[in-house]
Amino acid sequence: MKKLNLICLFLMLGIVFNGNSQTAVPADFFVGKWEVTIIGTPNGDSKMIIDLVRTDGKLSGQMSNPAEPTAEKTPVTVDENADLLDLAFNAQGYDVTINLKKVDEDNLKGSLMGMFDTTAKRVK
């Protein structure tokens, strides 16, 4: 009987430890470089690179123009919620927002100011 109790005790401890070890830290999906394409602007399709980093638990980033690699980078304010990403920045004196939603592991889709279709692809 003592052996049976001991076996049951170790079995229960094994189940408890195994159950707790399955809680993995979720991957930080939005962190990294994204090539964002704004479709149908008056000047044609526009591309930019947004580099997102997490600092002290807060997501932030910088935006750059791939056509002008030496140009100054624009700071981007980020608000994230599960599969949604809201980016805000200032361009030519105007406050601009981009709303993006996760499509798959490497793609996002949304709109700029609710007017222009926008896609984002992870830069690998």
C-alpha cells in the first residue's frame, strides 16, 4: 500500500510539473522590420520601412524611406492589441495614423487614415 501511495504521489507531481511547464512565453509578433506599402496615394504607391522594438514592455519604432536611406528617421508611436497594430506619426506637419491587422505570420493589412489600403510585409 505504501508503494502505491508513493507511486501516486510521484505521478501527481509529474502531472503538475508537466502542466506548468507548458505555459510558454508568447512570441513578440510585431517586433522587427516591416515594409509598409500604401496603395493608391495621389503620388502612386508609397513604401516605407518601419522598425519596431520593445523597450521596457512598450512597443515603439522608427519609420524610414527606403528610397532615401540617409534621410532622418521619423519616430512612430505604437498602440497594440492582440492582432491589431495602430501606428501614429507626423508627416509634413500632419498627424497620420495607420491601422493594421494580422493576416498571417509575415503579413499585415489595413488602412492609412481610413482612406488608403495598406499592407505590411515582414522584412527577413
